[in-house]
Amino acid sequence: MTIVIGKLVRKTYSHPSGTFHLYHLRITGGRFVTAIYRKEDAPKPLKTVDYQLHGYWGTEGRNKGDFFIESYSRYTPPDEKSELAILNKARKHI
């Protein structure tokens, strides 16, 4: 499973049954890809919110390069204190 952090810029398609959704996803770093979500509780496209998306990359046919979202949550970047704590713990293992 791959973890991607980015913004769901816009929803481009929703099936009437509500179980299939297509998005324009802007990955951190600026790259745009198509994201596919196949469940009913679809995330809302918010240009100012980063999402942490768990899923996999399409490898075949017309879905090659698309990101299939399995689950999602809002991403909150670590603050400076918690980042230093993580780095200090990591140094002990080096």
C-alpha cells in the first residue's frame, strides 16, 4: 500500500449510485493525477485541506498512473516540537 499526501482539488465525476468517484489530485510537490475512490463515504474536494491517502497506483491499461484511494484522513503536519522528538528518537537507532 502506498501513502500519498495531497489535495483533492476537484471532483470530476460521481456515479449516480454514489459508489464511484473521480478526482483531480494534486500531490505534494505539484504533480497532478487522477484519483479514484470506490466507496460511498467519499472525501470532499477542498483546495485548502491536505489529505493523507492510502491506496495503490494503477499499473495497466487506461488506469495506468491513476491513484486508487482505499482510505483517507485529513493530514496535519507535525509541529516543530513533535518533529524534534521524532528526530531525537531516530538518532538513538543510528
